[in-house]
Amino acid sequence: MTDARRPDPYVLARFLDALWGPPGSPPPKRSKSSLQRAARVNYEIFRRYLAYLERLQLVEVQPGERSDQVVLTPAGRETHARLQRWIADLLSEW
């Protein structure tokens, strides 16, 4: 991220969840505005997290006919699975 704060894993999970599709199917594409609403963050936070996920090559922004579309990369799909397992393990110990 652009500042010294670490990204919130729950916010990252909301981004990745919104882009997740059924296993074995191609990842769904979402418009930026749809992704922002699904991630439940304001515009400034959305921009920071999207840039962070792009830098890590977990998502790709593709030009669309009416608006840019965001899609998970293969690395993003693997990260989503690992993050979900980590959160489940963390909560199971609570």
C-alpha cells in the first residue's frame, strides 16, 4: 500500500470474494464500481487496495466496452483460497 499501514486481511478477502467464481470456471469480471460496492469501502480506500492487488498481480484491470473490468488472476485465485483457509483457522481457535 502507499502508506505505512498494513492492508486489512478482511478487506482483502472482501475484494477477492467479490471476484471469486465457481471452481473450474473462469473468474467473473466486475466493473470497478460494482467491486467497490461489494468490498464495502469508500473510493479512496478502493483505489489504494485495487492498486495494491494489481501490484501483487492478484487482479487485472481490463478495458471493457462501457467501463473497465476487474478480474482475478490465477495467483489471485490461489491467494483467495489461502486467505480463506487462514481466516477459517483463525476463527476456529477463537
